[in-house]
Amino acid sequence: MAAAAAAAPGALGALQAGRARLVAACCARLGPGWRLPGSLTGPRVGPAMWARGWAPVAGGSAPRRGYSSEVKTEDRQADPEENRGIVVLGINRAYAKNSFSKNLVKMLSKAVDALKSDKKVRTIIVRSEVPGIFCAGADLKERVKMSPSEVGPFVSKIRAVINEIANLPVPTIAAIDGLALGGGLELALACDIRVAASSAKMGLVETKLAIIPGGGGTQRLPRAIGISLAKELIFSARVLDGQEAKAVGLISHVLEQNQEGDAAYRKALDLAREFLPQGPVAMRVAKLAINQGMEVDLVTGLAIEEACYAQTISTKDRLEGLLAFKEKRSPRYKGE
């Protein structure tokens, strides 16, 4: 961008104006307050999809569970303060290895829509309820029945819902305790942080089917691990285990799998709990500054950071943080 400004007289002013518009657009994306209909756990969002949040259960200490087909919502009383604000978004389509069907994509989009406007949501964990599986990618049994004219629009819907997850304003963690292939890995790549069991298997394997990753993989994998290595993995359709994925920077943490098969999920919970004490507004604008700054030059990125920092100055949370420091106590942030 700087080179373009130097090449054309008067272009610097236009460049600066463009930066101002970009910064304004970034700030606008913070959006209104977050509120999930009903309660923190939210509504049942449909077959093969459930959302769980921790909050006190009225009238008793026992967990309350609701089941409807493959749908599950759950409130958990144990250590409610420790987990308050953590929402677990899970997939349970065991008979098809959690593969993306038309209905699953629709339900996932519905769940994300509910979560993105809830101010009480602080961190979202994406996981599977199916042992040994995270998400096997597209439902090829359904795909084979589609006409060529149907395939493109459906892949666009998968890409759109994965983008919705990437654009969630709170931290997101993918807990990969099993197979994550094709669209499954693309789903994980849309999350801010990925943790996996050493036994998990991950790869963008679409070239084996004479297609390419269509859910953002060709763009997010190079941003995560570098262009050359991403090309190598996509060209070869190579599948990595957890240790190999950690070595190339695809995941942040690798754990030996436990007997319950949820080692990555437990680590994700630990990380989510580590995030909870921080100021909610600060967490959102920090994520926004990082995400938007990585897509532009450094000067524009610094302008985005300045605009995002400004969003925190007038908050009650900032004053509470200073007061808590002065009084030598833990701050009580409200996201205001």
C-alpha cells in the first residue's frame, strides 16, 4: 500500500482516508451487546447440535439436562463461578462421523447466530460428543446425490457458517479429540486456538477427491503455518497426528489422550477458565485488533489498535481494574 501511495501524487491522502474507513468499519464490527435468548445455555438449536453453558440451576444443585433426538442442552451447577461465561458448542452426529450435511450446517448457523449476540458469553469451545471424531468434513453420501448445480451453493453455505464462527467476537477454542478432516479441520482453523489429543488426525484431504478445500482451508491454513508448508499439506492430502500438528504450528497444545477420550476438551476448559478473569470488552477488542491487523500493513494495523484501545477507555471495567489494583483485590468486571 505504501508503494502505491509513493507512485501516484496525492495518493497518500486517499490511503489515509481508506485507513480511516477501515478502522471505522472494524470498530463497527464490535456490534451491540451480547444476549442469548432464554438463558446462557440458550435454546435447543436442532438435530445434531447442542450448546451448553454453565450457570446456577434454579431450585437445586443437580444438573438439568434436556434431550430431544440428537439435541442436548445442559446447565451445570458444579463450580458455577469458575465456569460462568463458558459456552460449549458440540456436534453429535455419530452415525455420519459429524460430517457436514445440509441440516447440520443449518443448525450450526442457527447456534452461532444465537451465541453472537449474547453479552454473557465469554469464551466458546467447539467440540464433538462423538468419541474419536471431531468432524469428518462433508457428508459424501449426501454430496453424491447432489447435482453439480447444487454443490457450489452448498459449499458456499459451509464456508459462510465457518466464517461466522471465525467472526465471533469472543475467544473460540477448538477441542480436537479425534478425526478432523477436510471441512472438519477448516472448522477448527476458524477458531482462535486449537488444542488436540496426540491421537487425533488432521488434514485437508480434498485433493484426493479431485477438489480443493472450500471452507476457507486454502486461506486459513497458510496463515496458520506458512504458505510453503500449507501447499505441501494440501498438495499431498497428508494427514497429521497431534504431535505432528503441534510441530508445524497447526495447534497450540497437544495432550496424551485419556481414558475418557476428552483430553483436548479438558485442556480447552482450562484455557477458557484462564481467559474468564480478564475484562470482557478488552477481550473482544483485542481479538478484533489482532484479526483485522493481520490483514493489513503495519501502519494500518497500528491505527486499528489505537481505535480498538480507545473503545476501552470509557468503560466501567477499566475504572474497576484500576480500583481493584489500588485496593489489592480481584476486579469484578461486568463487560461495561
